[in-house]
Amino acid sequence: MTALTLSTAALPGLRADAIVIGVAKDTGSAAGSPVVVPGAEAVDKAYDGRLAGVLETLGASGAEGEVTKLPAPTGFKTPLVVAVGLGTRPEKDAAPDAEALRRAAGVAARALSGSKKAVFALPMTDAADAGAVAEGALLGAYSFDAYKNGDDDAKDRKKNRKGPLAEVVLAGVPSRDKAFKAAAERATAVAEELNRARDLINTPPNDLDPEAFAAVVQAAAKEHGIKVQVLDEKALAKAGHGGILGVGAGSASGPRLVKLSYTSAKAKKHLAFVGKGITYDSGGISLKPAGHNETMKCDMSGAAAVFAAVVAAARLGLAVNVTGWLALAENMPSGSATRPGDVLRMYSGKTVEVLNTDAEGRLVLADALWAASEEKPDAIVDVATLTGAMVLALGNRTFGIMANDDTFRAAVLEAAEEAGEPAWPMPLPEHLRKGMDSTVADIANMGERMGGGLVAALFLREFVGEGITWAHLDIAGPAFNEGGPFGYTPKGGTGSAVRTLVRLAEQTASGELG
């Protein structure tokens, strides 16, 4: 876990492995020369005002994500300066926005993997900037190495691991200022819980079945004063959760429905978050082809996001009641597995004809959505790696937002933008609902192939209680990064949607959301 400290000490006197400064790309020159941005004045002065020229000689341009390392000037107790690109300046003296700061800090933290301490002297004019830098650095410092060097003994394993950056120091930030202190505490809570979600997503499915996931939740809930209830197979059967039981029927690991409840004495609103938690998705009897199942440990990313968001809300003491519902199951083929053509009776009482067992996420979510609806929350948001169709529509870095209320959909989009998570509003065309008509049940779990992401959302809408505001986040694209790391995003589990959910909870607590 990376530590975060604040310091107002002068840069030359700080002891660390590196000082991180920012460089922007100047569009005013033909070559796009680098421009040193605020925060690096002491370094520039020690270079006799020639720092930009030195960086340009070393090939720096200030482009986003660019990293240039150079020796610290004489008189500094830190041996290394790391200049990280912030991207193009929209205009002279324009301050970088929060997301640019997050990404730059994340890039620098990744570049300093294995270091003990780094001082971040990026532009931080207010507490919001400091919070963005802190969040980006703590997220960028993340690494998942629990399963590496397994053939070595414990001592060699510890020695061989490079490990994340151990400590982040924000330079020029007053530790006793209430606003800056609050920003640092928020960044720490959100980043640590998001990184916990990443750990869960990256854990191999043989070590994270529904029961093990529930145990992790129970431990965290106890630590942070959150009430938790776990329904096992017997409890699910007694209550009539046919969707969750149907999906988990083919696995030796039984399904679970986990409810987390964070309550505040000051709360005036109640939010419910619902997460898809398929700890491994083989597709069931509708087996996925080779090449499509190797990363399916990530199919519980929605549940991980909901879990992290509820704990973060508790750690931040937000004045809003937040309930998290984790629909956990493993989707496997076996003699006891649900078959295409079977009909399941859901928790709501509706019957569903299963035409494809690989459309299982909507089945477990349907039960959890109805359970959440019974408590009459002010709004429900579900999060799921639900459809490949959404990836085709929006790519690997953007999640789709669908809702039964246009105003709420816009509010969720705004929360995502403020959090720095790429998202896009999507429609719910009524004509697509007819494709899910069934001759033997109330509804089928499949409809038209085209617009599959929208069809899935229309299915979920059927299981939201009447009069309840609801939004659906399909995070199938950004939940798991199979490419190279970028910004503060690592390879593997990303923790997508955690920050959007937290921001929604904050907005609700402050009265920004009606």
C-alpha cells in the first residue's frame, strides 16, 4: 500500500528517490517545444532557467504520457528529476485540468515503480488539484504481484519483486489546511478501495469463487462498520432467487447474494448499487469459444466496483445511505447446469426463458435489482461487464450509460466526467423490447442481435421496481485492460466505475442530486 504525505518544505531540502515535475507542450512554436509548468520553479532556477531547453535536448516535447529523466541539479538532496508530459496547453498560462493531473501523476508513479519515495511537484493551485495528483499517483503506483516468483522462497520472492512506489509526497501542500487534508484523505480512501477492487478482479478464479468473494466483503465490512448479509444456496432457494441459482447451478461453487449497508445519521437519501459478480464465466452450456474465456475472471468487475464504492462511502462518512448488492455466481457447464430452453422463475416472480446461458449476467442482476427495489431507494445504479456489443459500440475505454430517466442518466454522465471516467449516454429504444417476447415465459433472456447492449439493458429494466429511478452502466470495455498500461490505468483489472459511484454518492450527500 502506497503512503501519502503532504509537505511545504522547499524542494531542494527534501530527501527522496525522485522529484516529479510537469511539462506541457507549447503549440505556439513550430516544433512544439516543452514548457515548464508551475511547481517546478525551484528546479528550473537551479538549472539557471534553462530547464525547458535541457528537456528539449533530451527529446522531451511535453506530450501527454511522456517521461523524461535527468539528474537533479546541484544542491538538491534528491538525485533524480522526472519530467512528465501534461499534453498540449490550450492557451498560455492555462492550468491543466484535474484529469490531466491524474494521468500525469499516474504515469510518473508507474515510471518510479520500485522506488521508496517520490516528491510530486506538479501544478497544485488548490485542494482539488492536490486531490487529483494524489489520486493519480496512488492509482498509478498499483501493482498486482501476489502470484509472481512462486518458485522462490519467501525471502527471495520479497527481494526479487520490484513492487510499487512506496511513498508519495505532495510538495507545497499544507498538511494542516482543512481543505487540502480532506482532499488527501478522500484520494487515499478512493484509491485504496479502487485498488482493492483491482486485486479482486485480478485474482485467479480458482482462488476467488463466490464464497471466497463474500468472505472478503465480510472482513472489510467488519473493519469499516458496514452491515453485511450473505445469502447462500439454501437461503437463495428459500427466497426464490431463481436467476442467481440458475446461473450457479452448473458450478461446484455455490452462488451468493451479498448485501452491504452503509447508513449515516445525517442521510436524507438512499442509493442502491447493484453489481454483477460472475467470478468466472465459461458461458455455461453455451460455451464460449477459445480466445474468449481466458480473461473471464474479470466478469465480477461490477460487483468489485460496487463493493469498493460502498466501503469508500463509509470511509468518507458521506451523509447518504448506500446499499450494495453483489450477485455472485460461477457460470460453468455440467450435468446440473441450466440449459438453453430452460425456464427460470425469478425473485420478482417473472419467468425467463433462457435462450443462451452466456447471457447470464442479466439473470443474476435481475434478482438483485428486484431485491434492491423492495427497499424503495431513491435511485438504483447497476454496474456490469454485460455485453460484448457495448465494446463494439464504445471501444475498450468507455462505458455506456442507460437509464429509465433522462435527467438521471445525464447526472450519472456528469459524475463520470467529474471523476475522470470516460462514459457515453445510450438510448433504450422501445422497439427492441419486442425481440425478447417468449412463447413459453414472460420474457426471454435474448432479443435482437443488433443493439445487444441496449437489449440487455431493456431486460434489466423489467426487474426495476415501479417508480424507481435507475441507471445501468455497461463496463464491458474498460473493466479489464488487456493492452499496455496508460496514465494511472494498469494492465489487468482497472476498477472501472468505482469513482463514478463514489462521486454520485457525494453529489447525493451534498444535495446536488434531487
